[in-house]
Amino acid sequence: MSRIRSIPRVLLGALVAFSIGAAGEARAQSCIVSPNDPACYHLKGSDTLFDIMTQAINTARTDADPAVRAAASHLFYDGTGSGNAESQMRFTTPSPHMGVQSIGPMSRNFRPNMIDTLAVGYTQRSAGNLSAVGHAAWAPTCSNVVGLDAAVFVFRSTSSCPLLRFRTLVDSGTGVSVVRGNVNDKTLATNFGNGGAFNNLNPTSNYSNTMMILLSGPDGSGTIAACSDPRRVQAAQDLAGCLGGGIDHLEHIFRRDDNSGTTDTIKDRIIVTASSADTRYPFVGGRFCNGKAIGGIDGSVDKPGFCSISRTACSNTAPCTAAQGICQFNLNNQDYDPIRRTCVASDSTHAPTTCTNVLTGTSCVAGDANCTQGLVVALSDTDPGSTDITTSIAARVKNDITGATIGYAGREAITGNKGTKAPSLENQTLKAAPSPNNVRGEQYMLARRLFLQNGGLSGGPNDDLIDDLAGPNIGTQVGQGASQFTAEQTFFTWTTDASKIDPIVAQFGFITCGNIGDDHCSLPTSNLCNKAPFVAVPSPLGAIFPTDVAGGQAVALRSDGTGATCSGTAACVSTGGSCASGVCPAANARPLNSACSQNSDCASGHCTDVLFLGTPGQGLLCSP
């Protein structure tokens, strides 16, 4: 691990700026003056690409070409998630301008309504429709691929579970074959206590896709009713048994938040649900059992957080002072998973995460009476001592000496002696580990490209060509016009030169397209970097009530999903049913062996420690 990666992100950009300025290369206005300087142009984008983009800017600032040095001096990388790059690029207010940034680092492709002219809902932007988001010219090619990565399930290195086995399907709706996990068979009968479905390609009961049912319930809906299903409880026990070492339960599954391209990969390939909305995209991603996880940005809306030291309010555009700490957003992430576990306390290695007293429907912190936390937990903040959220997940898995904690993240979470590893994935025809060759050849089904998307390559001012004069978007960020556009496009040309970017990709443990310096567009078409066309990633199922935060904290609910006033006929996270007279339907009357927290959750009227975990609030199931 390089020393530069141990420096907090905001300070990193400032330190690079200071160092270059100290070397004698004076510039009147740029990120070298301050990351808050008006001529410092902030790029939103993938957190997976944070190290690569930050180092690329740093390296470009020392390039032999003075134009490249000048361009890079005006750029600063914020990360925050692939979806936020997409949002910044397509933003069209005030009309007729477009874009708060012209390039977008992303660990997934654009949505269909942006680049697929045949997709339902695609409308090309034009002089007559300046608010449309269709931009056919933005469809990426091999020249937009800076490297490769893979989403992985993260186990502790002591785990004895070598692989996860489930059937896959081939989705050819767009004319290009995409391998996805099979939609979990929710019609399989419950056979609680029988672990025969685990890693079974032809199960006859319980479930057919272990990780789908664990992350989103039998039907992918993510509702409290679905996620309390005894078949999900069984899947959790089955995977715990595979981890070895006498593990009697899964403690937590840590995940990236909803702004993350890694999360989009898991939704797109693992949490697969059928959809009839568009025949080109017959499958979309489901919802997670913990609920919505917006972190600090919800769509294009800046959300409040809390300073890590002072606990005063902050946001991405109103950051904390050095004395106040760093702005943290984990508490915006919902905690609705009905399988309850011990609340992870915040300390010197753990940023605060949302915990709930589900008996009363109130937020709480570790040590409070009846304070628990769901099995699935989303992270938006880098933990103290970690370099990013990916390594935070790796550290949380490694530091659970029982081995009962797992997660998903980018491949960086299992490289560089982090005390973690990833299981191979096996379907009906192939078993593949996330090795470089398996990722390049796409034999590993969670392989993915790392893009530097570009909306400044072609088109006119009223269709596809970004002018960087839109905004504000995501808080107060406003495009700065021609000077920003020129800096971004110069940097794009430099970064997409394989001889420049490949050494940086390799430096941080990511996968180069070929040998260092190989032209990405001259590689075999079987190589993922040059495999065309590049299929768009469909939008997953939308969030259901509650969909917002209150006072910098996710809305807390009781164990049956009630306790917050809904409006209209919105679908509710409790059962997926509709709000009626301001009240969501209760997720109660659960069958035997369903997860529960109190007697009223169960049809039998009894909620007890069936799993004999012996910890208050844990292992509770509906019993006779």
C-alpha cells in the first residue's frame, strides 16, 4: 500500500496541489491554490476509480507537455459514485446548456435511456427537446475503457468456503449475450432445517440463488415481509456453515451504497428480477433487505450528514472544518433488515452506521437498550484507518475474528494481503475465480469495465455536446464553461493513452486490459476491454416508502415496517402493499421460522431464540 493512499481524500488533493506548487510551478488559479478555488473543477464519479483517477491527475500534473500539466492542475476528483458522474454529465439547467462536467469516471455503463436508441423511454436531446437525456453519441467504445475490475464477495482468509454455485441465464435481449444469475425460484417450498439447496444447481426446496435471497429476499423485492422469509433464514445458516470454523450464524453482510457502480453490478448480475417494461431489458436489479442507501447524495440532491468529531450538520457542499472532522453519511442509510444482529459500535476503526430499536421504531446507538442492526448493512463512509469504502469492507471482514462477517466490494478488497479472499463462482458450465485472465475473458461473471465516459467528443450544442455551463447540481456545483471543458478533454486524451494509464491501473491492483501499454482497441474482441457493443445497465427497481431521510438520519421503523406516516398510495417497504390513510400495512402474521423481533410479528404470537444464539435480539424466529 502506498503512503499516499493513507491520506484522507480531501487532504490528498490539497497535498498534491501544495507539493507541485512548492516545486516552483506557479499558477494563478487552480486546485493548486485550493480545492475550493473557483478554477478547481471537481469531478464526480466512481469510488472504485478513486485511487486511479487521483493518481492520474497527480501524474498528469508532472507530464512533459505543459498543456497536460495545466489541464490537470485544474482538476480534482471527488468520487461519490458512478451514478453521480452520470447525473453531472446529463444535467441541463439552465437551458440550453448541458453538463456540470464533460467526462465521467464510472465502474458501470450508462443507463439504457441515455445511450440505447432502441430502449423504451429513449429520447434524443435536440433543439426541440433540450431536457431529454438521450445521447447516442455517448455510447462508450474501447477508447473509454481505462482498465478492468470485478465485483467480489468478500470472505475472511480463514474461510473454508471455496465457491458459490448457482445456475445462470443468458440474457440476449439487446442482441448481446449477458450472463446473469438465475432469478431465484420463489416457488420452491420451505423446508426449514434442510440445507440441501446450498450450492445445489437443482434444488428442490428453499432457494436457488443463495446470494440473491440473502441480499434481497426470495423475490428480490427487499420488503420486510420477503426478507423475514424462513427460506432466507435458512440460506443465511447454510452459508454460515460453509464458512467453517464452527460459525453458527452470519453476523453482517456489508455492502456499498446505492450510488456505487459496484452495487449496480451486484443488482444487475446477482439480484436479478424479471421485468416486462422493455423487451430489450427483460431483467432488472432488485432491492436490498436493508432498504435504500443514499449516503450523501440522493439522485442529484445533496443530503446532510454529521461531522465525525463535532457531530454538527454538514454536506458535500458544506464540509466540516478540520476541527470538526470529516462529513459522514452512513446514518442516511436505512436499516430495515428483519434478521437482526448486534449493533456495530463506532470506534477508532468503524464509522457510525444506522442501528434501530425495532421494538419502538427509534434510532439508537450501540449500548442502548434493545438496539440492534440488520444483517445487511450499507457503507457510504470510509472507516477510520481505511483508504476508501472498498478497503473499509475488507477491514470489517478481516477484523471479525469469528469469520462470521462477509460483504461485497470491488476486487481491491481481496488484493494486497488484506486478510480476505473471494469465492469462485460456478454455474452449470463453468467455475471461475476473479483472476486477471478470467476477468479479461469474462469467464468470471462479475467482471466489469472501468470507464472514463465522455460527452464532449461529438455532436452539437443542442444534442450530445456538453458545454460545461449547467448547474447547480448535487448541491452548489456549477460548470465553468470552456476552460473546464478544455481541461477535462485534455485530461481525457492523456488518461486514455494506455502507456499513461496502464501503470497506474496496475499500481493499485486493478487489471490492465493487456500488457502494459497495449492499445486497448487493438486487443482481441474476446477481451472485455474490446468486446463490443457495450450493453447499457438497466435501472433497478425503484425505492419504496420511506424514500428520504429526516434530519440527517434514515427514518426508523418498527419491526413490522410501521411507525412512519406515508402519503397517497405509495408502495411500502413493509410488505410492498400500498399506503392507506397514511399507514403502511404491517408485515406481521409471519409463518413459523420467519425472522422476527417481537411476538406480534408472528402468526403464532411467539418470537423466540430458535437458533440458540444467546444474544438479545439475535436468532429470533417465529415459533409454535
